[in-house]
Amino acid sequence: MSYSLEEMEKGFVHIEDGPTYECYFPKTRQYWNGWALPLLTATSLVDFVIQALAGQKTEDDYEFCLEVLTSIRTYEYGELTIYGVGDGLIWTECDAQGEE
């Protein structure tokens, strides 16, 4: 994925009824099976990781978390660093309040 900063725009996403995360998208959206592919801000990435790890208790849970954590990719656009997280997660684009 290679875009210029001018080709990116700020947005928000969530997974189901979970927390809302600030992110960036290419202005020309890409989707995975109809789901959004956000690039999270650093703050949103940390919040997402904390949320994703909360309540995980089984070996399968740990394996899933490791899969997500090792899938994180860093993208730099000048002063902006954003993170691609979890191909295969069911991200939905929403507004800042979590409304679709």
C-alpha cells in the first residue's frame, strides 16, 4: 500500500459495538470482503491492543492475539505514522461517536 499524504483522509472505525478508533483511509477506499481497512493512529493502536488483550484466557485467544499483533504494519507519510492492523478483522467505518 503506497499513497501520498494528500491521498489520505482521517476517519473512524469500530468492530461491532466496540470502541471507536481514529484512523486514516485512502480517499479511494479499499475493502476486505466488504469490510474497512483502516490505518490506526498511534493512540488508537494502543487502545485497540489493550482492548484486544482484555479478557483473553484460552490458548486459542492467545494465538489470535499474536496473529493480530504480528500483522501490524507501519506506514509513514511525512510526519504522520499510522498502523495497518488485522487483515481479516471486521472493521466498520463510522463517525466519531461510533454511528455508522
